[in-house]
Amino acid sequence: GAFAQRLQAGYPLFSFYMAEFTGFDENGNPTYVDVDGNGEGDPDADKKFVGEDAQPDWTAGLSLNATYKNFDFAAYFNGQFGFSVYNATDNAFFNAGGITIAKNVTTDVLTSGEAPGSSVAVSTRFLEKGDFVRLQTLSVGYNVPMSGEGLFDSLRFSVTGQNVFLITGYSGLDPEVSTNTGSLNASNIPTAGIEYAAFPRPRTFSFGVNARF
């Protein structure tokens, strides 16, 4: 089947179980490691645990706060390291197999060495490291100096951003993803670390005014 993970005793939760992709042959067809030793790398028969899972080995967070004169600054960074993400979106849409059925593909498909119309299977071809650092929250405020004789006792302006930027080597939309495959998950087993047509995480900015009379 088209499953990328397998639950089995002795292996971490959300361990990836799939064929190991080795490249393309002279005809542009994908090739895989021959696990069962029959001389042919078959993406269905030669699946194995590939030593990667979707659980981070390390999770980190960093909060920074500072003031300078009438300005105040706050930032929160978070990151995860030592995990992998299966880019099922690329598997489904961005490969040469889609050219013959009028799907949009990325330009790198044209120079990948893959033959148009070739079959695409679940494999390490679309398995990527998901390590990332994200500036989750950034806030900058300014306290207006008051003489004590005006309308306001205090007045503060602020700008706050959420999901300000992301540093990652992952090629998909967001490595911090857990796509629910719905009816595709026939066993109703929860999945993590699989991106399939996920909605982008929003980036928002808000402006605030705090006044005291």
C-alpha cells in the first residue's frame, strides 16, 4: 500500500517504513535497494525501516526580552532537531509522472533524469530532514514619554508578528506538520511527520495601542 510509516515493537513511534530510493536507470525509471535479494528492487516488496522517524531528538525554545530607553523588545524562538518529514505532496504532484496527465510540476523535474510517465512509489526519495528554527513571536513596543499634564497618563504603541521567519532545509511548506490522511488512513492510526497538501502556517502581524487616562 501507500503507507510511509509502520508501528512495530522495537522501533520508535512514527518510524518510516519504505523502499530505499537509489536513483534512476538509463531509461529514467526509479530504482530501489533490493532487500529480498531476488535481483530486482521493487518498491512494494522491498520496503524496510530506513532508520528515520518523525519524533524530534531535541526540542528547544529561547525567549529574549530587552528594553532601550522607551522601547521594549520581546522574541520567542523555537526549534526541533533530529527528525524527518515525508513530503507526500512532492510524491503526489511534483514528479515527471504527472507530465503525461497534464499536472503542473516544478521546473527541476525537467532535469531530474526521470522519464515522463514513470511510476512513483513511497520511498526515501521524498524523505527529508525536518530540522528547523522558527521565530515564533516578535514584539516591539514604544512607550510615549508623558509630561503628566496631557490627556493620557500613559500611551504605548506595539507591533507583534507571529511565525515571522523559518530556517530549515526542508523543501516543503513547513516541517512542523502532522497531516491527517483521513480516509487514506484505513487503520485510523495517527500520523506525524507526513505532509500532504497541508495548508501553509499563517504569518500574521498586529498593531496595538494601549492608553491610560
